[in-house]
Amino acid sequence: MTMENEAGAEAANRPAPADRTARNYGDLSRVERIIEHLKREWQLYVLLLPTIVWLLVFLYKPMYGLQIAFKDYSVFRGVAGSPWAGLEHFYTLFGNDQFLRALKNTVIISFYGLIFGFPMPIILALMFNEILNQMFKKTAQTIVYLPHFISSVIIAGIVMTAFSPSAGIVNTVMGWFGVDPVYFLTKPEWFRPIFVGTGIWQEAGFQSIVYLAAIAGVSPTLYESAVVDGASRWQMMWKITLPSILPTIIIMLIIRIGNMLEVSFEMIILLYQPATYQTADVVNTFIYRQGIQGGQYDFAAAAGLFNAVVAFVLVMTANTISKRYSRTSLW
Amino acid sequence: MSGVNLEGIVKAYGPIQVVHGIDLEVKEKEFVVLVGPSGCGKSTTLRMIAGLEEISDGALTIDGRMVNRVAPKDRDVAMVFQNYALYPHLNVADNIAFGLRIRKESKEHIAESVEEVGNILGLTPYLERRPADLSGGQRQRVAMGRAIVRRPKVFLFDEPLSNLDAKLRTQMRAEIKRLHKRLGATSIYVTHDQIEAMTLADRIVVMSDGRIEQIGSPMELFLNPANTFVAGFLGSPPMNMFDATITAGEQGPVAEFDGQRIQLQKLESLANSEGRKVKLGIRPEFVSVADQDAPNLVKLDVDLIETLGSEALIHAHLMGDPFVIRTNTVGQMNILNGISGFTIEPHLIKVFDAETGQALPGQVLEQ
Ligand SMILES: Nc1ncnc2c1ncn2[C@@H]1O[C@H](COP(=O)(O)OP(=O)(O)OP(=O)(O)O)[C@@H](O)[C@H]1O
Ligand SMILES: [Mg+2]
């Protein structure tokens, strides 16, 4: 094909741009194709831009600093100037009892959170779905959603007040039955139940919205047909509602497992105290104390990096398993 | 004795009444079809029988037992829904078995019944598949399977075929008919497809606006519609209708319109009714095409002749309204080409009161 011919073809095709791209797409090189695509869809990329910038600034740029996990970092020499230290910090990390304890606590707290916290919103959604009186349903939902919108600091304040040995409602009620006051928040054995319970109280209602939306998408004729077949409400819940929202449950479970090590760090900081470190200190609070308060940035970075790698492996595993066994997956 | 009896059945949503007192007796093993335009209350009526809607007033009896307040599961009815209502997470066998499992039937009985139903409906090769992996017709059959596996007293169908394409619909229609012959169960079937109604029904119930217009066998309704609504609703193309005035003629009443005259049959109800306004109804199939010289010719403005092989549709106008004729082509092509109007035997013309739309009494066409 000569140059003139190409130009001629271009000119002839110009009145129908859509047609032109369709016909010539195959001739273009990869780069040309991308440019062509950008030209056509630039509006979409403009919409995407803020998110990309946000990701770059707040998630990708800090990754540059991750290298200090492998360096003997000094604030004065900077990230690039500090000498390499290899895996030294990781050796120290795994020789550190406090870190191992924090790791264990993280796993245990996450596990409790998963076992008790994950089913809660599903159960709530199923229960809301059974409420026939619309007024009552709306009111109940609003009340259950409410804690989500309260700042963690206030939630922690409420929890501390509720469990206070002198004036707290829990101890007061226990007092009616002649039980001596318990210093809940200073007892290591009470920390995990209180923390997990608080998390459920704060988020379960709000998380149930996802499941309510999934339930709303189930065709009403499925229920009508089941009613004619003679199914009770209980049977319909088990045999129709639950299986219908199972894909949503699985997606939420994958996300949850991916975030498993991200124990709500601020809530722990707000609720724990040295007396409960034994059961309350998690990797993130450990990093916070070592890195920010103790100034051991390189060591803390190694701990953080380890946390992230474990989380990554968890999501990948959960997603792969789910894809293989239930045809549902995040990607 | 598994008949269904509706007496003065009313449905109201708050202050709005949508079904205004329906009386209908469905006999045992009978196949009754409810037809009517969209929104006339067919589904509502059916759902009241199923127990999915509360009955606002009236009495519903199934098998001699009043069931107004009986839960759907205890009415022993099965319903087939328009969108099939199959459980997407269950395979075909489990979908069919659903109702039996709910009723805690024994495993052997369930397995036997599913197999039998699979055979009856030709679903055996698909028993392990999920609904998503079936064609529309197969899904429809699974929906039927779910209904018949329970051997209910009464089958209820709400437009079960309307999601299928024309060819499949014809096929499934025949299958439903065959199934009804085989199982002989009392069936109430809702559709707005008049061909389904004509072919399936032992009796058709024509509804409009929450009322029953007429009940009768398909041919009764076709030949002797009780009013203009039924006349216009059944038959395709629909009955031609136009206004006319009665005058007296030598051989009985004559209808006058647009300067033309047409002989009517002798009816008592038309005696001494000169000047009475009526509506005449003429089925497209009941006329003979004629050329200019025919005696008693009714002249038409012919627009278009569609030749469909063995028959032809003639689209014409009479007093500005469309008038359609359906006729055989064999041996008639000459006449067809020179057509200028039609002739018709007086007894084939339906006379309706112009105001009430009711057919005048005494006009009975034998089948
Ligand atoms: N919940 C409701 N509240 C008020 N009116 C309703 C309600 N449900 C149905 N209707 C009305 O009842 C009438 C009958 O509805 P129905 O579904 O029985 O019609 P149909 O004959 O089955 O029509 P189609 O052929 O379109 O299915 C309609 O006019 C509809 O608007
Ligand atoms: Mg309907």
C-alpha cells in the first residue's frame, strides 16, 4: 500500500469515524492502538485520574520507603544513603518475643473476629428480612447502623464507661446478682471478647446492608413458588435466601480474609493498656510502638512488610480456593 | 371431586377493587383458561386460588372444602409461573424434588417420582444440570415438572409460555395438552394469547376489567359471543364491527349504513325496531367475496390483498373503519382480483345493541 493510497483511504473514511477505527484496528501497532483508544475514551481516564494520583501518592510512593526494611536506616543519611543490612531485621524480628506475641495475638483476634464477626451481619440481614412491619424494620435497621457512624474514640469511651468497675452498667447489673465488680479492661482474658464484641456492635449492622441488597435481588416468585410447594419461612430462609446470597457471602469472606491481619488498630490503641498487652498487642500496635514511639523505623518497616506479605498470600489463597470450588471469585 | 368453585370472589387493594365478584365453577379434570387483556385481573384471580393473595370477599372451594383461610400448602394446588421460578442453585432433579423434600417425603419416593417426571417430560438427560445451562423450553418443562411431581388436585398456570418464542410455544402448547390428557388433573390456565386459549381450553373464561364477560367452550365463544368485547377479543383477525340502523325490509329486518343495505335474520328482538341503532359483527371468515355484479353486494374500499398461499387476507375499509376478509384462494383468484365487496348469509351476521354492546337474544350459530 502506498502513502497516497493510505491517505486516500483515510479521507474516504473520515465521514464515518467509528467504521474507520473498526476497520483499521488490525493494521495499527500496539502503541498506536493505545493512543487511538486514549483519544476516544479520554473522558473515562480523566474520571480515573484522581484515584490513580491518590494511589500513587499514598500507596505507591511510600513503597519506596519499604526498602529500609532491608537497610540499616538512619534519619540523617536518608533512605537512599543508608547502608544495606540484608535480612538482619527479619532475623531480629523473629527472635523478638514481643513480635511473636503480637503475631499470635493478631492471628487469634482476627480468627475470633472472623468466627464471630463474619456471620453476624448475615444473621442480621436474614432477621431484618423476616420483619414484616415496615416501620419496625426501618427503625431497627437505623438503630443497628448507628454505631458505624460514631467515631472510634467515642465508641472506645462508651466501652470503657460501660465496663468501668465503679459506675459501668455491666458491673452494676452484675452487682444486682451479687457478683463482685470486675476490672474488665485490665484483665488480659477479657480483652479479646470485649474487643471483638465492640467490633461486631460497631460494624455488623452496617455490613448487613450488603447482604440485604443481595437478598433484595432474589426473585419474589422463588418464594411464592416455595409457598405453594409448602415451604415454611424457616425452610425458605435456608433453602432459598441463603443459597441465593452465597456468592455475596463468599466475596465478602475473601475480602475479609485479605484484611484479616488489619485488626482495627486504633480501637486496640484506645482500649489496651500495658496490663493487657499480653493478649491485646497486635502487629500493628507493635509496629506503632517500635517505629513511631521507639524510633526504630527499619525494624518496624520489616514487621509491616511481613504483615503485608502474609495478607497478600491470604487473599490469593482465599480467592483461588473459592474460584476452584464455588465458581465465585474477586478476580 | 377435585373441582374448584369461585363464588363472588372479590379482590381489593385498599380502596381499589380490581376483581369485582367472580363466579366460576371448574369441574373435576376440566381445563379452564382465563383470557383477557392485560391488567384485567387474571393473575390476581389465579393467585387468590393459589393462596398467594388474600381473598377480600366471596367463597373459594376446592374439592368441596372452603379454603379462603387455608394456607397455600394445604390447598393441594401447584402453580407454574411465567418466569419459571426455578432455583438457580439447584440442579434440575433437585428443583423437581423441591416440593417433595419440603414435605419430607421418603428418599425412595422422591427418587422414583423425579425419575418418572423426568421421563414424562423428556428431562432425563438434563437432570444434573443447573437451570442456567438449559434452554427456555427445557426450563419451562422443569417448571412443569415441579408442579406435576406433587400430584396436586389442581394445577394453576400463569402465562407459562409467554417467555418462549412462537415455535416453541406451539410445541409446548401441544405438550401441555398431552400432559393434561395423561394426568387428567383439574387445571386453570391464564393467558392473553387467544390461540392458547382456543386450543387448550375445555372452557374459556373471558375477563375484562375484573369481571367475567362470558364463559363457554372455545367454539361457543367464537360462534356466539355474548357481547362486542368477547366478539372482538376472540378470533384472529378479529370480528369486523360497524354501526348500522335497523329498517324494515320485505324479508325481515334490514340494516342500513352508509347508504348500503344488508339483510338480517328474523329475530324477535328486532321486530318493530325501526330506527334502532345496532352494531353489526361480521367474522372475516364468514363472508363470500364477490365482484361488482353480485346481488346483495356490500361495497368495500379495498386497500390491499395479502395472498398467503391457500388463503388470502383482504384489507379494506367500510365507513372509514378497517374491514378484513379472510378467504380461500383456490379457484377464487379471478374474483379476488376484481373484488369490490362481499356477500354474507343473514344468519352469520351478529347483531349487538349499539349502547350496551350485548348480543341481541336469539342468534345462535350451531357448531
Ligand atoms: N398491589 C397492588 N395494588 C393495587 N393494584 C394492584 C396491585 N397488584 C395488582 N394491581 C392491579 O390489579 C389489576 C389486575 O392485575 P393482574 O396482575 O391480575 O392483571 P393480569 O390480568 O394478570 O394482567 P397481565 O396479562 O398483564 O398479567 C391491575 O390493574 C393492577 O394494576
Ligand atoms: Mg398476569
